[in-house]
Amino acid sequence: MDSLREAFTSPQHVGKLVMHVTLTDAAAMKKLSDAHWLPTMGWFYDQVGDAVAGQGGVICKFLNDGIVATFSLDLGAEAINAAIQVQERIADAQRENTYRCNCAIGIGAGKVVEFSNGVYADYIGTVVDRSARLANAANAGAIFVDTGTVDASNMMRVFSNYGNVINREGGQYLAQIEELPATDFPERIKYREILWAAQPFSVRAREVTKIVDHPAPQIQQVQGPPQRREWLRGTVTRWAEDHGFITAVDGTTYFLHCSHIAGQNTKPATGTTVFFLKEEARGDGKHARAVCVLLFGSELTVTVDRVCSTYGFHQLTDSRGFSQGLFIHLGADAQTRFRTGQQVYVQIEQNSRGPVGAIVPAEPQALSA
């Protein structure tokens, strides 16, 4: 290790764009058997590698839950396009039901310390930390870039499939500047989300951001556990490739993105009855969003998180982190027939309070002749 110590004694500072691509559901994937998650990881690594190489970047290293790539500072737009391509390929795979994974991407720009480990070039420094911080704060599907990346990018060269359809260009791909609590950084991190899809993906629920030049909101302490949110019921009135609209029973219209459909790959057809939670719109003139959405009559596999006398609960979560408890009807003697952590196959029905998971009985096996 003497060579590394010597390298850091006389560090080489170079300008780079550093991209962190983080699997947001890596831990959950690895609870499955190797035959399930390893092919998905291999496919994910391939998609990121192809997108990065196609835009002139270089894979720096593979991580347990993602990848780090670098680009030269004159390839800012190309780095953003590579990130968009990764998210689009994941969205396409989910629509086609071939692979299911989700990732968040952070890109930072500036000076880093370059060194060689004897095999390939690697980098350390605050820019590397910043890109990782952005990726870890972003929701599944989101792309966060720091202000240095925006400065290094010709945004007129940035494009996405959805952006092309609606003639989005240049600065229209950039959300307004926001700030992220910096944790171990001396200052908050200013960043912008790349608007590559129909709606922004925003930060994870655990993060707190604020709009630059606006006063920080007063944070009130909530006493006791969070209250259970009310299920809403509505009908899908329009559906495109990956998004559409729901009309609730009171006539209110909600925007629905496929990533908010919880626990299943099924896409709704016009006229489908759905249950959902309300999330306020992000920006003036936009519809409120439907999150943690369940399709009435659909079937899915869930985990029993709590068992009571005749019923149980599953903590339902969509791919962007919105969550709500789902009531599961287990029948008599539930505590002797079911256990916490057991997976069951249910069909979504309803009662007066919202959706209910009804156990789907296993089909009887035909007797051999």
C-alpha cells in the first residue's frame, strides 16, 4: 500500500463529472434466492455500463448496490443523457415485465483526487461524496445534479423519450433549484432534478429539502405515532404508456404514474377501479398525485407483517416509498394457520374502509392416473 500513500502525498487533482447510480431496492432484492436477484443485478450493471460508454463515460467501480462512473467536464449533457437512458431502460423493463429494479442517480462536478490502485483509475474527494449524497437522497427514478453539473452542461443537447413527445428542450428539463441537508458537509447541497418523465420523482420521504431563496419552513414536532391515511376510491379515466389520470368518487382528478402502482406489474385500463392515497401536487397548475395505488380485482403476493385473530396486515409500499397498511382477511384461527413473514397470494377486494386482501386458495392438484 506504499504506492497509494505516496500518491496521496502528491495528489493529482483533475476535473470530473462523477455519477453515482444506486439501486434503491437492493436490500429487498437480495432477500430473494440467487436465481431471482443475481440475473437482475447483472442486467442492471449491463444497462448502466452500456449507457455510460455510449455517452463517452467510463465505469469507475461496481458497488454492492450500484455503480460509480465518471465523465470529462465537457460531457455534462452526455452524463445527464446517460442517466436518463438508464432510468428509461428500467421503466421499459418494468412495463414489459422482464426485470424489476429501481435506481436513483446523483451527478456532481468539480475537482477530484485521481489515483491508481494498480488496475484502474479511481477518485476520491468531496465531489464523489456529493454525488453519492444526491443519489442516496433521491427517490427511485430520480436524477439529481448539482449546480456544477448544470454549469458544465449544454442543456440543449439533453433529451428524453417523453421530453421529445411533448417538445421539451433546454432548461425545461431542469426543476427549480433546491437544497439538501448536507449531513457531514459544511454547507447544504444545491441541486436540480432532471425532468425526464411526465412528473418529477423528488426526494425520499426521509429527506427534507427547501426551495432556494425561500424561507425554510417551520418544522413542527408530531406527538405520537403517525395517523393512518384514508384510502380514496376512483376510476381510471385515461391511461397512456406509463401514466394516466384517476377521477375520484367526489369528482377530483389525480395524476397517476405507473411507479405508484403498488405490489404488481399490472397497468390499469380505462374504467379500472382503483384505491389510492392522495399526495399534494408539486407545482402550481398540476394535479394532485395518486400514490400507493391498488387495482380492484388484481392479484398479488404480499408478506404478512402482523397476525391477529381473524385478520392480518401487510405494509404496502410503492416503488417511490409511499406506504400504507393493507388489511388481509385470514379467516378463523389465523394465529395458528399463519405466521409473521409468511407470503400469501391475495386478490384485492373492498370493504367500507377501503381495499382488502382476500386469500386466494391454491388450486387443487389433479390426481395422476
